[in-house]
Amino acid sequence: MPEGVSLLLVTLRTKGVTLCSYARAWLTSAISLTSIVVAAACLATPASGAVQPLSTPESGPPPVLAAVSSAVSARASASVLAAGPIVALGDSYTAGALLPIKLSARPIGCLRSPKAYPARVAAALGAPLTEAACSSAGIKNMTTAQSTFLGTNSPQLNALAPDDALILMTLGGDDLGFSSVFDECMKLSFTDPWGSPCQAHYTSGGTDRLAALIKAEAPKMATVLTEIAARAPQARIVLVGYPDLFPLSGGCWPQVPITDGDIAYLRGLETKLNAMLAAAAKAAGATFVDTYTPTIGHDFCEPESVRDVEGLIPGSLALPFHPNARGQAAIATAVLAKIRTS
């Protein structure tokens, strides 16, 4: 998903100032993520926040022996899963960028956080975690090294081993160029605040270029899942979808300067992306976790006390348009529930 917006340091320092006065300047002079995270890393301090361990689901009204057998089976399944290593792959949604940064993680430019959902899941299961996910990672970075502003991340699939028990991965948003898409949509909103200028831009000529990118990504995702299974044949592969970023109706311009029409357009693209990931997981025999449904109503237009995803000006230490600590906890809860029930 998007890894930066224009002049974030300025916006963080001017929270509460009317966005209209500064939006055009911000959006026309984008800076790199490098300058953002250098300052944020200096402010970040490690924090804990593990999700509570799984409990065995209650059995209902069947005979006593069946209930006991079911409970024992559930405990055994959880124990087997916890005994083996967990590996986190993917982009900034997996890494948990800036929540805060885990300063001991290398390379630090991947912006991994101890509050990211894989760390919470590992803590809940009592399992060791290998962190390979990296901010701005795309599908190609599963098999090729990724340069960051501070260090190089090895090909992520190199982190896998034959005895791995669980693979957690959120991936795909950066391959769609969502960072530049958000910037483009915000800039275009000033040209037609009551229309859908961003949608018009990306569908000019009769083809939705972003929807086409999602479709083209499907076979690449299938290849990644196949390669993961080959390198970690005993592991359960869990492909985790993206949470709800956009309100179901309307928008919140100028708080987030994207028109209502373009909010609807982008929301449709996110649901297409999640549907592609779900289909790829099913075809590969992997598990897909829907994090969109449980986070509806917690999008970036909601108040700071409610939202799971930050907007243009984050209200907490998180990248714009990324899950905050509450959002990462919600994702971890969805992952744990899926592991427990399937």
C-alpha cells in the first residue's frame, strides 16, 4: 500500500491547521519516504501489545466423549502450530511501519514494528517469528533483494525453511502503485471537487488501467504461493487481505482530499484486490483472511478514537493510509480467529 505522502513531517507538526490552506503545496511537492522515517525512527520506542492467546472453542451440546475429543483435538492443533516457526512476508501492512519501528530489526529501512500483526499472532501462539516483510515490497521482492533507505532486504523467500509451521503475508498493493495513485487522486480532487476526476484519469480511453493491473497480478501471486509451498512444505500459508480503508459512502474532503466519487472508485479497486487475493489463496490451497469486513466503519474518515487506518494526517505514529496500532490488532484478531476455526 502507499508508502508516503507529500510533506508528512509538516503535516504532523501542523495538525489542527486547516488542510485547505496547505493541501496544494503538500500535494505538488512530494518528498521521499526516507526523510519521513528518519525523523520518525528517532521518536519511536518499542512497545508491546500482544493479542491474548487462543482459547479452545466450546463444544455445544453433543455427547461428552465427543466434546472431550473435540477439545483435545483443538488444543493439539494449536500446540502443533505453536511448536514451529512463523515467517512474516510481504509489504508495509505486514511489517507494521512506524508503530513504532523495531530498531533492532535489520534492515531498519523495512520499518518493521513489534506491534505488527505477525508479532501479535506469534505472541498469542507462543511461537518464534522470523520477520522478512519490508515496507514498499512488491511481488518481485519475494525473489529479489530490495534496497531501502537504510540497508538492503534479502529476497524474502530466502527466510523460509522446511520446518516452518505458519507463513503470514499481505502483498499486492505496492505492485498497483497505490502510493502514486493516492497522490494523483488528491491532486486531481482540486480540479473537480464534485466529480470523479481520478476515476476519469485512470479509465480514460475506455480501459480501467488499475483494474487491469489487479487482473494481471493474479498469476504472479499464484506463482509466489507455489514457491512458498515448495520452500516450506509443512507450513500453513495464510494470505491476509487489506482492511477497509474507505468509507462505504461519501468521503471526508478536505481532511482527506479525495472526492466522494473517487472514494467510491478506490473502494471498488480495493475490493477487487482482496477478491483476487482470496481467489489466488483458494486455488493454491492456502488460507485467506478477510480483514476488510471486520474493519468496516473504521476507515480513515472516522474519528481518531474509531479508525483502524490513518488518513493523510495520521493521529498516531503510523504512515498515512496504513493501519494504526488498533488496526494491526484487529488484523491479528482476524488471523487468529481464522486459524482457530479452520
